[in-house]
Amino acid sequence: MIWEVFRQEENGEYHTHCGNVHAPDREMAKQFAAIQHGRRKPTNSLWVVPKEEVGEIDSDDVTFGGTTDKGYRWTMTYNLQTDQAEEVVESESEQEQADKQRGEA
Amino acid sequence: MDIEEVKERAGPREFSPADDLPEEYRKAATRMIEFHANSEIMGAYLERPFIRQAPSIDRKLAFSAKVQDEIGHGQLLYRAAETLGVKTREEMLDDLANGKGKFLNCFHYPMTEYVETPMVAFFVDGAAMRRQATLRRTSWEPYAHAMDKVCFEEGFHVKHGEDILRTLMNGSRKEQQLTQEAFEEWWPRIIQFFGPTDDKSTHHDFAASVGLKQKSNDELRQAFLDQYVPKARKYGLEIPDYPRIHKNDEGRWVVEEDDLDWDEFFTIAKNEYEPGVGQIDGRKHAQEAVQWVRDTIEADNVPAGGQPPQAAD
């Protein structure tokens, strides 16, 4: 049985997929995951999920969004030339990053 | 975990659904997140008519994107709240429809004119974002994660709001005058956004002691005034004489609390402010009008096949 493994590096961070393990049950999956994925990189917590419980939908099945140019919903469109609150600046830099990745996709 | 241990450990993103948390913490977190979720929904309803009323196709598109975002924020937050195990999502949505759910003071006031939109889209959203940015460090991890996504999107809302204000204040004299009038009407409500001062706040001490709240009402209001009073002035808005607000020698804003209508604020807090009752009922009607959609989905007899799904772009 295959178990997908998600690792969280620090408390409060996101659990992100990092690989999978072969194990007969949940208990063994947790132990294998700890050994295979928790030893080398900083780890605060691991999740193991039976592979067959993971639903998947991919770009063969559906046209995902995010590729159409929708300038009106990006902060960068509103060129105000004024000082922004720090949280607005932070939001804008996160959006710029996402927009850049969108262009590369 | 007992409450003393919670207080000791309370730090940013410290507690997750894996922790055994005392009821007092879970109830306080539920009250706070449910209020936030309800506010997202009620704010979206307030702005929705402007998808039609906005004067250009760009503005209509932006309002439509924004309303979609806000409803999404509500969904994220109900998820973060229901994980606490105090109330189900259905209970929270029912309470909102039935007038029991509490939400932000500003969203109890009707908004009918386009010149009013920057009061919400710029000043209220700007105030909200000041608060939300601090909540990325709240102790309830699912709430902090919801704030990551909300703050990512919210920068667009605030700048869009500022852009509307800039356009109106560079418009005809009539537009400028109507915008100033809208500002005068909304300004005291916006000042009250952060709630009563710390000494009169009912829930602050506990929420702060367990790390749910990261900044006090006073601190947030200071930070808001620091950033947004100069903005208002820059666009030619005059700060109204009342409530009296000034900066003292130490650079702190002093607000004459008695100039603000706290009776109205607490009437609103009880969902009893007459003009706002219509907005709560509006949400109830919307909830009822789409009941058939929920019934159909939950009936589990949806025919197979048909068009492949199109993800929201």
C-alpha cells in the first residue's frame, strides 16, 4: 500500500508533499515516513495519506484558470504612485511573484 | 492542555487541530473567526450592486472580482472556525441569516451611491488589512493560514479602492463635493471599525493572552490613522470637525471618544440597528433563494456526464 507523505518544517507552516512510502498500515507508514522523510530535513510534523484517498484532477481533465489576462484583479494594475501601507506592499510583492510564475507556466 | 499552558505557549501559529485545546480558547477563537467570516460575506453583499452600478467596464470587472474574493474569504474563514469544534458551518450560516450572527459595524450601514464605494473599498478595507496582516501571526494556525491567502488578494482591493477615490477627487467639482459628503458620513463609522478602546473592550484581554489577537484595538486604530489620514488629505478630503481628532506631542492620535456615537455602535453590535436589519434580511433571502442548489447537491442524484468542469479563472 502506498502512502503519500507531507512534511511541515516548522510549527505553523504548511504541510507540503515530499514523497511517498510503501507500508502495510498507517502505523508503519508513519514510521517509514519519519525515517525516510523526517531525518535529513528539518521536520516538525508529517502527514501520511493513503494514495487511493487522494483525488486528482489535472490539465487533461480540465482547463485551469489563471492564464487569462485579468489585469483588473492585480495590484500592479493600479499605478497610484503613492506610499502604500506595508501590508499592501507585501501583498503586491506576493502578487508580482505569482504573476511571474503565471507567465512562466 | 489547560488554559495556563495555552497562555504559556501562545505564539504565532502555535496551535493546530492536532492540539487538545480547552473550551475557553476554542470558544474565543470561534467567536472571533465567525465574526470575521460573517463580515466578509456581509461586505460582499454591500458591494455587489456596484458590479452593475460602477461607471466603466474596468470598474465592473474589478468589483465582480472583488465580490468573488470576499465570498471566498468567508468560505476559508468558516473552515478555519469549524475546525475548532464549537459550531458547524451550517450553524454559523444559519445564525447569520437569522440575525444572530455578529459582523463588522460598517457593514450594517446601507451603501447606495457610487461615491460611497471608496469609503468601504479604500478606508474600511485598508483598516481591515491593517488588522488582517497582524492576524497572520495569530495562535490558531488555520486562521493564520487563511490570512495568508486573504492578504495576498486584499492588496488589490485596497489599491482599487484608492484608485476610485483618486478618480473621484480628480473629477468634476460636483463629484468632489459628493465624495466629501460621503466621507463625512462614513468617517465616524470607520473610526469605530476597531471597536471600543482597550479599557472598554470585553474580549480583548483573553484573546490577547492566548495569542489569538496580536494587536489591541487602540494600537490598530493608531496604525490606521497614521497611514490613512495623510492619504485622505492627499486626495483633497477634509477630515470632519467631529469626532475631534488630533495628534499629541508624542505623535499619538487622540480621539474624543464622546464625539462618537457609541450607543449606535452597541445597537449595531446587537444587530438591532434599524437601517442594517434590511441587510441581514437580504442575506436571509439570498440564503433561501438558493436553497434548491444545496438540496440538489446534497440529494446525491446528480446525473453523470455532461460538460467537463471549467475551473474558475
